[in-house]
Amino acid sequence: MRIGIHLTPTGDVTIPELRAQAADAAARGFRAAWTNQQPGGWDPLGVLAVMGDGPAELGTAVVPTYPRHPVALATEALTTQAVTGGRLTLGIGPSHAVYVEDQLGLPYASPARHTREYLEVLRPLLRGEHVRYSGAFFTVDTRLAMAVPPPSVLIAALGPRMLEVARDLADGTVAVWARPATVSGYLVPRLAGGARVAALVMMSVSADPDRVRATIAREFGHVRDLPAYRALLDRGGLSGPADTVVAGGEARLERELAAFRDAGVTDLIVTPVGTAEERDRAMDVAAGWRGNT
């Protein structure tokens, strides 16, 4: 199981600070650095393009599809792939209606069908093929001429229909707010054999795990109002995002790391939480774990 660190590219964090975080992650032994699209934050692919001293793999988890035409995203992804020397894993997803409709004013129609069409355009473009496509969402007749190996493509697939899209057209899925039992019992059986399963997990080495969970419950309470997340939490029998936090002593974190690996997670994306000391210790445990390949 490859263990990576999650970098949050909010607007109040500078690019030099993000580069320093990525370099620190590589020095600790993390195999990957992942980032995502934050409302009002930096462009994730642009951020990864300047991570010269970061880990061996650089990934997005995830870039929203609705605001970006697949031709535009393919162009940006191949550029980042070239600049980083082939280190990119491209994670994409439809995001949520509250962002796409309420903040961006775009229609959030049929996200699973939209994602399927998106991949039917995106993936051949990444391979350098001429795409002639006419669908409900996209009409395309173009080719990208950059001679760059295509990046691996993952999608944020949590519901049954999205997991079908991941099985048919992607290299795997990116999941959040999932425990090992949900990964092994629900996600993995719906994917193709050999699929990548990337899971974002909050971790803290803390003598007061209840405090850590209470903070996450307060800061991420809105997660329960997002239908895709709520459905996944319900499938796992969880009341909210705090139930997915891994917090406690070092031995507890090591047991949880093994549980995620055994459940079928191929890429664990760690978000350290808690105090500065608790975050620092969690990073050391995760990066130094014997199963970090």
C-alpha cells in the first residue's frame, strides 16, 4: 500500500509553503503527495507542477469535472505530466450540487452519465488519439499532439452507478469518509480486478482522541448534508465524518494502516489532524510504517 500525504491548497497557504510541505513529506518517506480543488484555492494541477522536490507520485484527489471541459483538463493534465516527469495521477470527480450549482451557477445534471461521457472523451485524448464524440454533454472533434505518457486516471466514485463508471472507464476510485469494512465489503467488489483504491483518511497520534474527533465533527458537520457522502456514511453505519478519524496511540494507527491495506486500499492518502505535535507524530507513523511500499 502506497502511503501519501494530502496537501490542502487553500488560498491562505502560499505556493512556497506547499512546496516545503511536499519536500518534507518526501523526506519523511511518503510515496506520494495529493491535492484537490478548494473553493477559492489554488489550481491543484498548477500546484503539482511546481513540486520538484516532492514525492515520487503526485496526484489530484480530486479535480471537479463540471467547471472544466475534458479537452481543457486533458491539456492541463498532459502539461503537468510533462513538467513533473511522468509523476501524475489524475483524480477527477463531479463534486456536489452545492458547489457546481450554488457557487458556480452550472447545471448539476446526471453526474454519473456526465462522468461517463467525460471519461469517454478524456481518456483517449490523454492517449493522443483523435476524438470524434457526440453525446448529451459533449461534442468533440479534436486531438492533442503532446507526446507524453498518459497519467493514471481515478474517479471519485462512491455510489453504485459511479462505481460502474470507475470499473468501465477508470483505473480505480478515490474514496473519502470510508472505513476498512466499507472498502472491502462495498467498494472493492464493484471495481475491476487490479483497480486502484485511493482512500483519504484523517489521522492523529493523540492521547485525547475524543477531542480530535469532536473537532472534526464540528468542522466537517456539513459533510452529512452532501448526498453522496451521507449515503457512504450510512453504508458504513457511521453517524458522521468524525467516525472515520483514526486517532490514538502509535500502535492504534499501525493497526488501522494494516486494516486499510488488508481491505484492499492501494493508495492511502493521509490528512494529519489535531495539534501540530499530533499531526507531526501521525505523519512519522504513517510514512515509516513497514507496509508503506
